[in-house]
Amino acid sequence: MRVLGCSDAFNSGGRLFPCFYVESESARFLIDCGPTAVLAMKRANVDPDALDAVLLSHFHGDHIGGLPFLELELGIMRRRARPLLVAGPPRVEERTRAVVAALYPGRDALPRIPFEYFEFAEGEQLAVGAVGVRGFPVVHTPESQPHALRIEIDGKVIAYSGDTEWTDALIAVADGADLFICEATTFETKVESHLDLRTLLGRRADLGCRRLVITHMSDDVLKRLPVDGIEAAVDGAVFEL
């Protein structure tokens, strides 16, 4: 798993927007697709055309704003014919089309690639190509349809909180995961719709993941790193599972 971006919505610390690239024997995919996703892939020599899928946690711009640029890259620059699989909360097709149309009016007149859409249904696992994924509703801005993700690929499990306050749903998401990527937006300040690191540390014993990595960090957290017992994401870092 390569960190392509791990910032909050404000690019704190000069970091890029949320996006994680996973490469395995069976699939290559993104977890979230922030506005800087294509830029980050090119800096890391990751071929966008090799992507099989994009998994979206919710519909806020810092997590999905890269989709129009990815569609342009694959449609115009690569002339890709193979579908890109896009999985996300209910209405993912409608929301994706709306984002592309808003940023690129008239896009329909230019070469496009086919997107194949998959919607999360509570309690059900989706087969998105070779990737198995379950979405768990979490506590964030309701209109963004926030979900944490539990992803299975080639015998490994990656858990991802998306954006959320503490919720016991995270216990199920992280249980037995090889890697849990979890937001820690503030250090101890309580912010509606987001998780603080002190709360996360207080619940660490409840999380049955093998490895915990924090992301979506504000300057409030970044200035306090390193923190004993916690791994923090950094743009460009690679985690072997």
C-alpha cells in the first residue's frame, strides 16, 4: 500500500489529498481519489492505466475530487477502453457523473472511458473485480454518505475509516485487519464529524488490527509527531502487507 496523499481537507503540512494505492498479484486499485491523485501517481511512477478500481469512502471533494482528472487522463491521454470499476456509497454513479460535469462542462464531446459502478449495501460484501469490499456507515456529514471500508485482497485485509467520529463500527471494520488506516484529524480537540488521536489511543485495545496507521492529520497532530505506539502516514510511504 503506497500513500499517495494523507492530508486533511486543508493540505496541512503541505501534504496531498487523501488517496492510497494498493498493488497485489490480483488487482491494482485506489482507496479514495482526492484532487491530487493523478499528480501523486505520476510522481510515484504509478501507471494510472494499470488501475482496476477506485473505492470511495464518501462524497466530499477532498476524497473524490480526483475522479474527473483521472477520467481525463485515461480517456484523452490513454484512450483506455477497459472499464474502470468505481465502488462507493449509494448513488455513486449519479455523484460521480455530477462531479465530472461540474468541473468539465462539455466533457461528453471528448473521448471517455467506461466506468462500471458498484454501490455499498449495509452488511453485504461486494466483489469489485478481484477485490472484496464492505462498506460500514460511520458518523460524518450525513449528506456525504460516509462509510468505513473493509477490503479483502489476496488473503489480506485493509481497513479504512474514511472520515468519522468515533463509532463502534470501527471495531468491526478493524477486527483482524492486517492494516487499519484511520483518521486522526486533531490531537485531543473534539471536532464534530472527525476523530481525535487521544480518543483513538484510548480505544486502541478494542481494535483487533495488526497494524494501525493514522491519516487525515491537521497541523495540531503533525506538530506532535512522533507519538509512541502509533505509525503516521506520510506522502510516498509504502507499507508491505
